[in-house]
Amino acid sequence: MKYLLLCFLSFSLSSCGGKEVFKNTKYPTGQNLYFSKCGGCHQIYDRDRYAPAAWDTLMNEMAEKSKLTIEEKNQILTYLKER
Ligand code: HEC
């Protein structure tokens, strides 16, 4: 959480491995989880960069890396696959 706050503070300097791509979403919880759980190792990828089916495959690997619970994984996936 502290890290996330620092990210916001230094947002204009575009640090923290790239800009976070905010979307209008019906699933803000999924979006928040995505930003907080998935931005630690690499940039936050735009969800439109991958097709919904591709996210399924990617998330199997990345959920493990992020040590997500099943519920967190599903919430992030729902957000990533929203179009
Ligand atoms: C422990 C570090 C770590 C965490 C946490 C992590 N990733 Fe990754 N991610 C990687 C590494 C390393 C790669 C590149 C190598 C690979 O594909 O395994 C990668 C690659 C990716 C790629 C593919 C990028 C490309 O250009 O092919 C996507 C998309 C991605 N991660 C999404 C996520 C999502 C979504 C989450 C959160 C659920 C997440 N990552 C959490 C380490 C991490």
C-alpha cells in the first residue's frame, strides 16, 4: 500500500515502471487488485493489449507469481477481460 501511494505521488515523473492505464470499468476492485498485485515486477500492461482468451493463459502463470488467491485471480481476470 505504501508503495502504491509512492507511485501516485511520483506519477508525474512516470516512475514505478511505467504509467498505470486507468479504465472506466464496472470492476474497480479488479482494477485496484491488478494495479497493486501485478505492477511489482514489470509495467502494468494495457488490458487491451491481449485478447480475453490470452489473459486466461497468461493469468495461470502470473497468478502463481503474484501468489493470488482464487478469488483475487478471478476478480483481476474479470476486469482484464471486460470489453
Ligand atoms: C514475481 C514477479 C511477477 C509478478 C508479481 C507478475 N509478473 Fe507478469 N511477468 C513476470 C515476468 C518475469 C514476465 C516475463 C517472462 C514470462 O513471460 O514469464 C512476465 C510477463 C507478463 C506478461 C507478458 C508480457 C509480454 O510482453 O509478453 C503479462 C501480460 C504479465 N506478465 C501480466 C501479469 C499480471 C496480470 C500479473 C498479476 C496477476 C503479473 N504479471 C504479475 C513477472 C511477474
